[in-house]
Amino acid sequence: MPRCIGSFFAALKLLMSLINSLFIICNGQSFFKQVYTMLPYHLIYTSNEQTQTFPCFFFSEINLDKTDEGVFTANFLTCIINVLFSVITCTGNLLVLLAIGKTRCLHTPSYVLLGCLAASDLLVGLICQPLFVASKIAELMNNFSLHCTLRMLLSTSSWITSGASLATMVIVSVDRLLVLTLHLRYNSFVTVPRIFQTVLCVWICSITFALLRFPLRNRWYFIMIATFLLGFLVLSISTYKIFHIVRRHQRQIRDQNMAFRPAELNTVNVFKCRRSAVTVIYVYGLSMILCIPHFVTIIVATLNGYSTTIQIAYTYVYTVIYINSFLNPFVYCWRNREIRRAVKNIIRREPYD
């Protein structure tokens, strides 16, 4: 584990050096200096007495109206909700990680990928939700320079974790398809070390993608939409192929009346893959449903402009998105008997398999 962590930070350091060198070549200045040149974007704080302007990175001009009781109520309620859900989110996802880590029979590529999903959700509870609460508290205390910094960190960390989660879901779906197509070659082709290497690449790409928001500004959103659509397309194709193979297998069983044991084992494997694919659909679908209010709010803000109502809406929709990380561990336990049994063993402190 220490070697993996050291490799991650070495790769991250190399990545940041490459990004910085690229910006020096293209723009004549370093990436980090480019970040600070974006300070003409401001947060505007308005009260009955005065209007104050604060520089705030890549955020557009936003009117933080402290005279509206709805703003205060939204900030106060979402702070309480996120504090509570942060604790539950961390607990649930940590239980899933411990269950996978301490149960030897779950040390397979598919369960490692599930553990990586739980790890990204754990980071939401450990980093994103506390940053959200801290930024709202800074806003309530009129410390808008701190609020701006925390909001920038919150936005960046949220995009990193969400991007890594969605990419891992796509990998899970592809992994289930490989089980059905590679058959006996699967165990030699897909191994736990390769899964860790793939997930490491996913996180490095997610970090890079989130940092590109600084230089690209508004163009970054078009790339983000295209990337998410590409991920959705790959996941949809993989899921369709899985169900197509399952239906074909059912038809073969029905036509040939296979009753001997090898066929039964193969049938169990096929149906396990289908169940795993359905679980990914549930998790991905739940993420998309909880993201719909956010997308609607972005569209309304783009068409009608930013207002106090939009500000309140953003406060609530961010909280709704974070609740997804709280719900995912329950989906894992509901859909997967092995995970459910391992979590029960953790809670009851029973021996691991």
C-alpha cells in the first residue's frame, strides 16, 4: 500500500510538471500563474448599506444577497443536512471498503472496482461535503474571500470525484462484458494489479480534467458534456451487449435442454454478470436522476440570468447530488449478497471468510 501511494504521488507530480510545461510553451506563462490571472471574475456581496466586490477565480459575477431570508434559510438547512449525511456517507462507504478488504473471497477485479466506487463516494463525505459546509459558514459570516477559496476547492474536488465515479462505473460495465466474452481468458487478462493501474489512470485523468477548467473557462463545459456523453454511450453499449448475451444464453438452454453440471455453472456465471450490470444501471441511473435538478438549474440560470432564486436553488441541488454518495452503499448491499454478508460480519465482528 505505501508503494502504491508513493507511485500515485510521483505520477501526480509528473502530471503537474507536464501541465505546467505545456502552458509555458503555449501561453508563455506557467499554469499556476494562469490561475491567478483569472481573478477579474468576482463575487458581489450586496446588503442594504453597501456593495462589495471580491475576486473569485473562474466564477462569474454573482450577487450574494444577504438581505433575503431564503438565502440564510437555505444555507443553514443545507449545512445541517450535509453535516449529518457526511457522517453517514463516510460510515456506509467505509463499511463497504472494509468488507471488501477483509474478506478474502472478495479480492477479485469486479469487487475491487466496486471498492473503488465506494472510495470515491467516501471522498465525497470526507472532502466535498465538509468543504460545502465550510463555504456556507464563511458566507454566513461575511468572509467572502474565504468563501471564494473554499468554493473553488469545492467545485474542483466535486468534479474530480464525480468524474472518477462515472468513469469507474463505465469500467465496471466493460469488465462484466469481458467476463462473458473472454470466458477462460478473463482471469489471465483482467487481474487485480491491472485494475488498480486502470483506476489510477482514471483518477489522474479526472484531476487533469478538473484543472483544465482554469485555462479553458467556458469551453471546458462543452468538453465536459462531450466526455459524459461518451461515457454514457460506452456504458449503454456494454450493458446492451451483456443483456444480448444473456438472452442468447437463455435461448440456448431452452433449445438444447442443458441439464448437466458444467452448463449450470456457466448459467450461474452469466446471470451473475447480468445482475452486476443491473446494479451498475441502478447506480448510474440514480446518479443521473439526482443530477437532473442541477442541470435544470444551470439551463435556467443561463437563459434567465443569475438571481437570488437561482442562488438558493444551487444550494439545494448541490446537497441533492451529494446524497447520491450516501445512497450507493445501500444499493451495493441490496443488490449483492456477498457484500451484504461481509458488511454484516464487519458490524457483528464475526470471522471473515
